[in-house]
Amino acid sequence: MSNNPLKGINKAKIQEFWQSGKLQKSSRITYDVAWNIILFFIILGVIGLFFAGGAGAGYFASLVKDETVRSKKEMSHDIYDYSSTSELYFADNKYLGKIRTDLHREEVKLEEVSPYLKNAIIATEDANFKEHDGVVPKAIMRAVAQEVTNASVKTGGSTLTQQLIKNQILTNEVSFERKAKEILLALRLERFFEKDEILEAYLNIVPFGRDANGRNIAGIQTAAQGIFDVEAKDLSLPQAAFIAGLPQSPTYYSPFTNGGKVKESIEPGLSRMREVLSRMLEGGYITQEEYDKAINYDVKANLAKPETSSVNEYPWLTFEVEDRATDVLSRYLAKQAGYTMEDLKNDDELRKEFQQNAERELRSGGYKVHTTIDKAMYDVVQKVKNEYTNYGRDKTTQLEDADGNMVNVTLPVQVGSVIMENKTGKVLAFIGGRDFFNKGELNHATQARRSAGSTMKPILAYAPGIEEGVLHPGSVFADVPYRYESGKELGNYTGRYHGFTSVRYALAKSYNVPAVKAFTKARNKVDIAKYGKSLGFTTIPEEQYSYQTTAIGAPEVTIEENTNAFAALGNNGQFADAYMIEKIVDKNGETIYEHKSKAKKVFSPQTAYLTLDMMRDVLKYGTAAGIKGQLTNPGVDWAGKTGTSNSYKDTWFIATNPNITVSMWMGYDYKLQLDSNGYSSRNTTLWARVVNAISEVKPDVAVPNRSFQRPEGIVQRSYCATSGLLPSDLCSKAGLVESDIYNAKYAPSKRDDSLITGGNFVNVKGKTVVAGPNTPREFVNESSRGVMLNPDFLKENNLNSPEKLRHLIPSSGKWSNVALPSGTAANVSESINNDGQNPATPGGVSASGSAISWAASSSNDVVGYRVYRASSKGGPFSLIGSTTNTKYGFSGSDGFYAVRAVDYFGMESSLSSSIKVGSPGQPSEPEEPADTPPEKPKKEPEEEPEEQPEQPPADDTSEEPSNNDDSSSSDTGSISNGSGNNSGSENGNTNENTEEGNTDTTDTTDTTEPTN
């Protein structure tokens, strides 16, 4: 116990104070005051909160006042209105590639996405996705607080639903207004859509950086393919984690540069992947074991490799299909908007608007564009083109660059080809050119406009006239010097003329003059423009159909359109417009466009067959006679036409069989001149190789088991080779009757009147001369007595000028039986001036086998030779025969042989030196032969070669015509029997390419330099 008094006093005082109650009273008052103060502030706070909430609500309402209340249909349209990359397909649904676009995206269904990926996205982007109603209030408050306090770290508050709203309906604008609308719309979206629908839409719209080709990508399917080369459903855990981390910063985390190369360091993406895996582990989506395994995955080693894009592998095809699909889509969109094709045609601005809309729609609409292109055929023709080495040399020319400076540019020979199905117009394959990326992007098959050359002859010079009965294969035109209506001279390719020529033969040999004459005759009665337009030519101006130069190819056309016109002939005269887009399917699987082929009649089956039959001869004995020998299936019934433009700037060959039409063109860009030596054979050889290649991969298409069938109404008729009319007795007597096939409806019914009787004729130094009273009868060709061309016929057909008459009658074969009216041409005389002298003695007599020959007499009035024989040396000579030639065949009897020349007046030369044949006896005394011939010596046959159809040499297509031929001044090399059955050879050359080449075909009235 303590003795301290102070301690006792203090205790006593404290106890006394407590018992007095003053402390309790004081504390009670203080407590009451404090509580009231606290209560006041609580009430004030609640009231403040109400005011603040009201103000906040009012502010929120003001932010969303302009946002309309959207229906489920409207929200569904907006949510699913995301771009999706369109795809291209070959025929038979074979994948070609993707449409070029700035953002590649392929839509996928949620059930086709790996569960790892779905869980990774939820764990990373929205851990409460399955529980919230579109927004998380706590996250929003946190984001608002961070924004108000300007915190350095902002964690964000957007759910997947809000991100979907921001990307598909709103913008990326940073503002309270956009955020308020986002919250409102997210809440509304959750009312209309299931969670899986929202997640699926999100996975299809979210950007994922770049793929292995450096392209911007969006959507999980495109990301899986472009980053790891797998489908979205096959993503592994580490792959899913890596991709799920990309949306936060797609470009930064992407493993690829914009050039498609793998970044030197992909650590940012790997770090983000580890973060995703940690969140999946924390969320219970994966086990520790899965986490440990995934964290060690070698991402870099498993990245996708760059793939060959359709633009790189199929540049001409990709661009062409995109352009055509855009046109189709433009018309579709216009129709959906209530416009007609006529509206677009008449309104350039409207057409441009829909074209632009179609381009955007095609690149982002997720369409599947199916084409007519056969992959096997397309691939093989590109292979043939790339392996072919005989195009000709590159040429250097000067062109103006963007700055206006002239620079040297080296250009290769370009090529274009189209393979088309006749019946439908399907473009099965084409060759767009050579070296797309270095030598230009022009598609020579579909876009380049080139002079058509002689390929115009069958389709515009002849077929329209045949259709309306103005022309026939047996129509005859005189291939003689000719001038256009403008007065400008027209010539043939070689500069030579060929006299009377049938349409059939003129087409096979590609003579220009008959083609222009036929075209002009038809043009005066036929609407040529109607046929040109019906054949699909859009590049030929209306007025050009009246120009004579159109007949030989002055118009510039595309290879596709020219091929299409020939395909109409192969389709019995029915034109099926060429097309390349088979159908277009939208991203919902609905076909919005499908081509319907509708063939329209241009020519009757009879006209088509007659034209085709003539074109067969081009490959038999004409300008493409060597091509069948290069084909692996030479029995296929091909009918075609070569073509050459003025100055060798273009070379063509187009041929059709009962299934398809195949064209081939070569030329330089900027229309430089091809090397004339071998240019045509280079082109036809490539044509043959292409045909052989497609025949191997698609024999059912390229090798039909049938030929062109002759339709009813085709008849065989004879005609006179001078006029094309029914043969007269005189025509038959002269041996000028030919035959051909006709449309029975238009077969000739008028009798020929081109020949008349008019005296006897002999040939003197290449001239036809009326036989005189003293002219020996044995030298007058009996079969030609009284047969010559009717002067009225010549005048009526404007053939009576000396220049034309000189070339009118060929000098070979049966034409030697026909004479011109006396005195009407430089090579025709009524008589010969008598010099009163005996003709000069023939020399150089020699023997070979059973024939003797000699040198011609130098006299200008010799009409023939008489041959004598003596049985022994010095013995009497007896006349054994006569001939107009310088060679005579005999029976082989031994003896001595000599010759006398006989002139127009019956005078003889002295006897030539003799030639010993065999071992004749010795005479007692030589005698001179009698001065007068026997009354009627036996006439020996002329030593003319037997008439045979002209056969082209085996290497026909490897030899080109000389451009230095100056033989146009002579008619001795002319050939023609007027029928197409070639009865002779021209200077020994049976392989004359007779198309227009350096011969200037310009009609200055029509156009300037039309065939260039």
C-alpha cells in the first residue's frame, strides 16, 4: 500500500467529480452536437449526390440526344457491315486468288474458331464478358476517375461489346460524347444479340496487323492463315495467345514488316503473348502445365512463309477479271438503285459514280467471282508462251518520258492470244503478253487495238456478200492493177497480179485486189456495218465500214473481238458474245449475277459453211499451208486466216474448229515494224504449239471428234472461170469450166457471155497474134480457134485498158487457150510486120534420151519449129513433126536430127546443124528436104507440164516472201485458173505469202495510214 497523500487526494477528487455527473452531461452534449454535425453532412452529401447524379444523368442525356433509337434490324446491318476480301476462282470452282485490297479479311463462323483463341480473347480483352450486360460500371468509373485526375496509367473500360460498337457503328474519336453513345449502344446491343453472336462479330472485324506478305489483315481467319498458315479452328494455344495479344497494338506487336519480312526482333509480340497466357492461367482457362509448355513455343520458327499472290502469279488474269467483275457489279448496283443501262450510257457522271461504288464494293464485299478460265488450259498456254524463243529480236526506240525528255526504250515483240468456246463465247484462256512487270501491263488479248490485216477478209469482205447472194466462193474477180475510189493505187503483197481469180482462191492466197473489189460490190448492196456490229466489233467507227480499206484490215480491233467474230463462223453463223465472268456470289452465298449465253444469228448456216470451207483452203494450199504439219492432231477440221498489217506492224493467225477458236497475234508496242523475214511463221508456229498444248490437257475441248457439217441448201455447181457464171459452150471449149459449192438459194443462173468466136491465134514471143493467111496451120492451137474475151464484157467490167489486159490472162495451163481481142493490149497484135527475111536458124541442138532440144531462134516473128530426121549421115531429111516449144520428143529411132524455125508468114530458116542419135547408116548422097511441108503433119503434143494442183512445200511456214520483188511489170509469172484449184506455179514458188505487207493499202479518202 502506498503512503503518498497526493495520490490519495487525486483519486478522491476524481471519484467525486465522476459521481457529480458533470462529465457525463458534458460528454452527452458533445456527442449530440457531433452526431448532428455528421448527420448534417451525410444528408448534405446525399442531397449532393442526387444533384450530381441528376446533373450527370442530364449531361449523359445531352451527349446522346442525337443518337437515334436503332432497331434490331438496323443494328444487325451495322454490326455485320464489315469489309471482307473478295476471292477469284477459275472455272470448276478452282481457287485463283484474292482481289487486291488495302485490308484483307475473310469471314468465319464462331464454331470454326479454336477454343483457345476464344478464351484468350475473353481473358485478355474482357474478363467479365459472359456476365456483364454490355458495360462494366466499375470499369467505367475507374476510367472516368483516371480521365478526371489525368492519371498517367489509364486501364480503359471498354468491353468487347463496346469495342464492337466503336469499330462498326461509331468512330475512334476520343470524346465523352462518343463514349456515352458507345455505352448506350452496347447496352442495346446486348438486348438484341447473344454473347456468341457478339464474339463472332468481334473476331471478324478486329485488326491483327500484317501477314507474311505485308498486307494489312483483319479477322481471325485471315490472321491465322496470314501469320501461322493455319485455319482459325486449328490454332494451338501459343498461336492463339500470340494472335489474341495483337489487337491492342496490331502494328507494334505484328511479327512482319509492311514488306512482308519477319522483324529482326518480335519480342514485343512475345511479351504480349506471355501476358495473355498469364491471364488465361489466372482465369482458369489453362493449366499450369499448358502454360509452361506454351511459354516456350518458338513463334518465329513457325511463322507463315510469303505466298505467291494472284497478282504475282497471274497478273494479266487478275487485273482483267477485276475490271470485268467491277463492270458487272456496277450494272448490278445501278439496277438495284433503280437505274437502267440506258441511264448509265447517257449519264457519264452517273456511270462513273456506280463504277467507283462497284470498285469499293468488290474490294470489301467478300464476293466470290467465278470465271470461265480453264486453269489447266491457262497454265499450259502461259508455259508455252514463256518457253517459246522465236519471237524475234527486241528493238530500241525513243519515247518521251514523264518530264518530256526523249529516252531510249527497248521493246520486245509482244504477243496476244484468245481461246474461246464457239457456242457460248466463254473465254477459256488467253495470253496477255510478255514480261508483265518489266515491259508493261497492257493486256494485248483484250485491250490492245491493232490493225486487223487480212483477217478482215473472210468476215467483212466476203461473208456479208455471200449472206445476201452478192458473192459466192466461185465469184470471179480480175486481179489486175487497181485504184481505190480515191485514186490511190492498191497492190498485192508481192507486187504481182494474177488475172482472173475466184473468191475462194483469192482468200486462200490472200490477194488484196479481189478482196477490195468483192467488198466494194457487196458494200453497194449490203449494210456492212450491220454485220460488223453484229459480230461484236466495238472499236470500228461507223463510217469506217464504208471505206474500201476495211476489206483488207485497216480497222483497229482487239484480239478478243476478232476472235469472237471468227467464233461466230464456227458456231454456224451464231454470235455468242465473249465473256469471262461466269457468276458472282455475295458473302451470304447468294448469287447476285450469273451469265446467260444468248447466241444471235449473224449469218445463215449456209453462209457460215461456205466461208469456213474457203478458209479450210488457207491451211491446205494458202498462206498457212504448212501449219497442219506442225499439229499433233492434223485431222482436226480447222478453218482460218492469216493477216499482216501495213509495214509488217502486226501478224495474225486465227482459226476455228467445231468447238473452239484460237487466235495468235504478234507485234511491238508503239507499232514498230516486225522483221519481215519469217515474221508470219514465227506467229503460226506459236499458234500450233499452243493448240498442241491445249489438245493434250483438254482433248475433249480442243480435239473435236466431228467436222463442220454441211447444212442443207448447199449445192455443187459449175461456173466459167472468166465470169463466175454458168459455163457457155465456148467456155467449155476453152477448158475454163470450174466447180464450187453454193447456197442453193443464190446459185448462178445466168449463162456466161465473156467469150466469143473471132479467128485463129498464134503465140509470137509471148504475144497472142491473129493468125495471118500464110501462117502455118500446125502452129495454131486448135482448141483456141475462135475463142477470145468478149470486148463488151471487158468494157462492162472496166478491164479494157492495156495496163489491165496485160495482166488479165495468166500464161500457164488452160489459160493459153484464151485470147484477147486483137489490138487491145500491148501483148496482142492483129498482125506481124513482115521483114521479108527468113528467120534465124536455131542453134545448140542436143539430144537427151528420147528428146532433142535447141536454142530459140533470135528472130521476133517465129511461131514454131519443124523437126527433121535423116536415117544416115548425108541422107535426105524428112519432116517428122512440129512444135511451138524448143524441145521435141521422138520415138527413139537412130538417125540424124535437125530443126528449122518457121515465122508468122510461113518462111523457114535454114536447117540447123544436126545431132546424131544412135548408130544410123551412111547415105550415098545427102538431099535437101522439100521446101513445102506435107499437107497435114502429125502434131506433136506441146511440152507443157501436166496440170497439177499446187502443193505447198513442206517448210511452207518457215519461208517468207521477199520484199524486193520487182516482177510486177511482167505477166509471165502470173497464175490462176480462177477456181482455187491451182493449175500452175509462179516462178517455181508455190509458197507465196500473198497478204498485204509493204504494199501501201492506204485509201487517202478514207483515213490516213489506216493499216498501221
